[in-house]
Amino acid sequence: MSKDIERDSAEKTDVKAKVSSLRTTSDGVDILSPQPSDDENDPLNWSQSKKKLILLIVSAIAFLPDFGASLGAVTSVVQSNLLPGGTWDLPQTVVNHSLVGNLFMLAAGGIFVISFSAYFGRAPVMFWFLTISLCSAAWCGAAVTFESFMAARIVIGFFSTVGQAGGLMFINDMFYFHEHPRKINIWSGFIILSPYLGPFCASFICWKSSWRWTYYLLAILTAVCWLSVFGFMEETYYDRSIPTDRQPPRRNRLLRLLGFEQWRSRDQRITLWRALLRPFLAIVKIPVLLSCCYYMFTFAWVVGLNTQISVFLTNPRLYNFNDKYIGLFYFAPIIATILGELAGHWVHDLAGKSYARRHSGCLEPEARLIPICFATPIMVLGIVLVGYGLQRVWHYMVIAVTLGLYVFGIMIVTTAINAYVLDSYPEAPGEVSAWINASRTVGGFIITYFEIEWADAEGTQKSLGLQAAIVGAAFLIFVIPLQVWGKSLRLRQGAIEFGGKT
């Protein structure tokens, strides 16, 4: 009996010694995960100012794709024959094909971003993709024919998604587990804001100038991001399985930005073939697949509502808005995004701390899904009221506020679902990020084909009511099972094993 007591006491002492040797936050509250190395080149050891600057650059780049895509919601009106003096003698439905092509390539491009980043490095992929995006944005503005314009939109869709698809990679590389929700909230705030700030800017530009300047504005913003990358971006990938004395030497930041240093150390990383396989090894994990399905059925209506509301507001028989008033209308979802960003800064932390208190200090990834329970009723209410408002021609301010409800909710959901997949599979931040990005853009891609026709055939009260029901059903079908069985699913399938060099 005494020997058992001594053995238990020795085991507890050993555990306490191991825990006491782990590094913690400055206040001693949180154990740092992952544990940083002693290497000053380890991104976890970088200064907070350097980390925050890179996060800001990545977030700004993540802003560009949906900002550029959403410009088409306004420019298609003046490009088509819908109004006298349109640039091309084409129906608006045909001109909208450029938006469809752009959205599809946002999804496809994200998968390649992750594969190339695993092989060539994070920084060079961002630099070269952004370089092509800059050229393509200028091409959009200068296009003379619709065929040329559509080709430019397809190219920029593929290459501009580098910040959206790869955002979680950079966050996971630089920040600790307990920091993820707030950093993801900042990054996702830029993404959610962009599809509303796009029409906001495009409306005022088309009101006072040519639609071409909307894409020149996109080129200017891309150029600012390109200069920021050239001046400050650093390679964030660091393989902690390699001893410090065997880490690839970091000699010159510009050589890393161009990819030369990563190329010299390619023997320490996986082959190109295995890099291309990585995203597909991630999507077969059930929690990742369910998360993507949920986000697709929830976020799709961002694109749908954007397109539908602009058509209704410009209809002379309904609201008869001109470009100026369309721009002012989009101020409402911008405010809603900012409010969602501010609320999310605290909501996600509160959910995590509350979960930990109820589970003896243990914080499982499923805790990240709790805020979705709060956001779902808000989104459903917002979509339903927009449908009622458009069909019954309520005051435009009511439409603006109800749209804001949905935007506020989707902001909370975006941070929650990204934090969940990242915490569930920290070994594959880029892969899960790419699939979440793809599910979001695929949803928007599909809805553009039938959103307007659906509303015309059945009325917005019924069509948007069904869309709200889909949002609610997606929560019940995908999120609830993840909260109940998510942990067991993760344990049963195991971590994502890429094999070979990592």
C-alpha cells in the first residue's frame, strides 16, 4: 500500500516537473502551444510588432479577391445594354458571366496556393501570385472587348486568392493556440468587409466617372499590397521537427521572397507531387468536410443578396436608386461587419473560457463552434426580413438594417468555423483554410446562376425564406453533429498524415 502511494506521489511529482518546464504566457495563465524553439528565426519568437505587421499585410491581401469580385455587381449594369450607352451591347446576364468565372477561379486558385506554398514556400507564392494579380487588375480596367475583360477576370480570380486561401497558414505559423481566435477575427473581418466595400466604392466611381476606374482602384490597392509584401513580408514556414543547427540558413529576405533560398533547401521538404496531394488528404477528414458544407450553405447568400438587392434597388418601378444611393446603401453592411468584428473580439474568447471552466480547464476545438449558436438566429432573421422587405417594398432603411443582421451573423460564423478547423488540424492550416475558402466561393458561384430568376419566379418573400431555412437546416445538419461527435470523429480518423518530409 505504501509503495503504491509512493509511486503515485512520484508520478505526480514527475508530471508537475514536466508542466513547470513548459513555457507559458507572461502572466503564467496559458501554456504556450506549440512550444517555441530557441531559434530566433522561429516565427513564434518574432516580436509582436513584426507578427502584427505581417498579419495586417496578409489580411489586406485577403481583402482584395472579394472586393474585386463584388465590383461586378455594379459595373455589370453600365457595361451591359441595361441602360442607354452601355459599353457592350450585351444583356446583363451575359456580362455577369465574368463574375461567375471569377468566383470559380477563386475556389480553384486557393487549392494551388496551398500546394505551391508547401513546396516553394509561403512568401514566394504570395509575392508571385500578387504580381500577376496586379497586372490582371490593370488588364480588367483597360479591356476593350468583353472577351478580354472576362479573360482578365478569370486570371485575377485564380491568382488574387493567395491571402484568403493561405491566411490560416500565416496565423498558425506565427501565433500560439490561445491567440488564434482574435487573429482569425481580424483576418476574416477584412474578408467579410470586402464584398460590401466593393459595391460601395464602385457605385460612387460609376456615378462620377467610368467603370474602368473601379478596376484601376483595384489595381492601386493591389499595388499597395505588393509594395508592402516587397518591403516587409517574411517567410513564416518553420519546420520544428528539424533541429535548430540543421535549419536552412536565412541569409537574405529578398532571396526568400523570390523563392531562391527555399529552392536551395527543397531537399528538406516534401516533393511537388506530395504537395499537390496535401489538400485532398485534408478534405477526407469528416470534420473538415462537414465544416465546408456548412459554410457553403451559409455564406452563399452573401453573393446572392448582394446581386439581388442591387437589382431591386435600381429598378425604376421599385426604389429607383442611382449609383450614388446604391453606394450609400452599402454603408449599412460595412457598419455591420465592423460591429461583428468588435463583438467577435470578445465573443470567441468568452466561449472558449466558458467551455474550459466547465471541462476542468480543457479546451477542445468544438468550443470554437459555440458562437455559431448565437449567430444562426440572427442570420435567419436577417434573410427572412430582407425577403419580406423587398417583396412588400418596405423603406430602404429597413432593408439596410435587416441585411446588416445577416452580415453581423456571418462575421461571427466565419471566425468560428475557421478557428474550429485550424484547432482541429493544426498540422494542416493551409489545407483546411483552402477548403473553407473554396466552399465559400463555390456557394457564391452556384447561387449567381439562379438567384435573380428564383426571386422573379416565386418572389423574394418565398425565395429568401427558403434560403433562411437552408441556413437553419445547415446548422442542425452539420454544426450540431460536430459539437456532439466532433471529438470522437477526430480521434477515430486521426491527424492528417502527409508522410515523407514536412
